[in-house]
Amino acid sequence: MAIVSATGTTANLPNFVGELFDVRNPDTPLLTVMGGLNSGRVTNSKQFGIQTTAGEDEDIVGKAEGASFGTDIEVVREDVQQVVQIFQEQFQITWTKMADVATVTPGSQSFLGDQPVQDEFTFQLNQKLDKIRRSINKAFWQSTVSLTGTREMRGIDELIASNINALSGTPDLALAHLNDLITTMDGNNAPIRPGYVLAMGIFQRQKLSQAFGVAPQSRNVGGVALDTILIDGIGSVSVLTDRFCPAGKVFLLDMSVLRPVVMPIPGKGELFVEPLAVSTASSRWGLYGEWGLDHGPELFHGKITGLSTS
């Protein structure tokens, strides 16, 4: 995809005629299923905590009549620190470029229609907003936490450390792999209940359909396209395809505890555009927002690793 790492001018941002197609995939599946940027939790601190307590193991040992009380035991609470990550973009356009919407590149065929970009600022702004949404969605999966300096949130892949079914030999996804993962999660006291989502990339989605799908006996319909599967112990599980899921992995996520986190900037908002200083005959703008992920207890999620990727 062509970009310009300089001030946008009539020379490096030429106009063309005809319909304009955006060939970048704009989908943000995980962010969307959580409600988008306008949902979630608001914080006034760049660091925020996810607090858990595991309680005590069950005790079924009987006590003798008149027995004395034993050792005092208290339950400790634990806190995992997460952080909001800065997402910022900038662009600059000359005043001539903003005004000149009629000049088209030599060779453009006028019979194809009008020059569709009549407002260069709005076009560039929408491109940046789309990039930030995609970047946040990708960070939810792949960022590795850094609480200070260049802050980065803890992504889901890094988060899950307890409930992992690590496979060897890069097999294709199978029902047994999911059953083993759920057994591990149950052993670690994860809530085995409806409300989970099975998330993966497109290749694993295809393998899931091969493993779980039952094609209809029909003369004019063939194949399967699963959007829900039934797993013993959990019940109905929705399937989410996200191209930012790490390759060779499938994630079982408790969506009831996943939500975006934003730290609004006073007087400006959550995600805003701000004019920046320039010394040339041009205008420059910056986009800014601070977003993170409230991922809930780590034990509420699981993943399968080591799957085939081709």
C-alpha cells in the first residue's frame, strides 16, 4: 500500500477520476464484538489493576467434638497491572493541495466519472481513524506489556499462561484438542459456562469446519460454514475469525470479562484530532487516544498452540 512520509502535495497525492476502492480490510472483529471504541471502561490512570482472589481449597476433613481451632488462615487478594497504550497519528497537507480538487493526473479518463476526493483533509482523517481502530484491535491480541516508558498493553496471547494446550507435531485442529483445553481450564477453576467465544484466524476456521462440519445431503448446496459449535461442558460457543490472531493458535475467551479501557484527555476527549504547529504554507494535524484492555482474570481464558499453519 502506497504511503507518503512527507507533507502531502499536489505532486505526491495526485487526483484520479473514477470510483475509489479501499482495498485495506477494515474489519476489527474482537474490538467490534466487545462493543467498539465507544464501549467499555473509563480510567483516569495510565495504569489500572485487574484484581483477583482464589479463595481457599475445600476442606472436608472432619473435626472431633470439642476440638480446638487450628491455624489462622486469611485469603490474599492479587492484582495484575495493565496499562493504556498511546495511539497517535499525524498528517500534513499543503494549502494548495487542499484547494486543488480539479487537477487530475494526466491519462485519467474523464468518462470514468468525477474525481471522488473533494476534501483531502476528511479523506486523510478517515484513513487515520481506520488505522487506529485496526491498530487497537491488533494490540488486543499481540502487544506485550510494558508499564513504563513506551507503554504497551498486555495482549491476550501474552496474557494466557495457565490454560494452554501446547501441541507437538503441528496437527490440524480437532475436537480432542478443545476437550483437553476445557479439562485444563476446569482443573484450574475457570468457570465452565456458556458465553465463551472461540477465536482464530481464517486458516484455523477452515480446519474447524473440517473437524466439526456436517455437510447437507443436497443436490445444490455443498460445504459448511460454521459460526457456532457445541462443546460438552460449555454448550453453544460462537466462532470469531480475526486475522490478527497469532498463527497456529486458537483462543477460548470468556467475553463477559473482556472490554476496552480508555483514558480520556481533559478538554479533548477519548480519540481526537488536534491542529499542530507548522512553519510552511500547509496545515498539520495529530490524532491521539490512550486505550487498553481489561482482560479480566487470566484463568478465565485458554488457548491451543502448536497447530498447523499451512
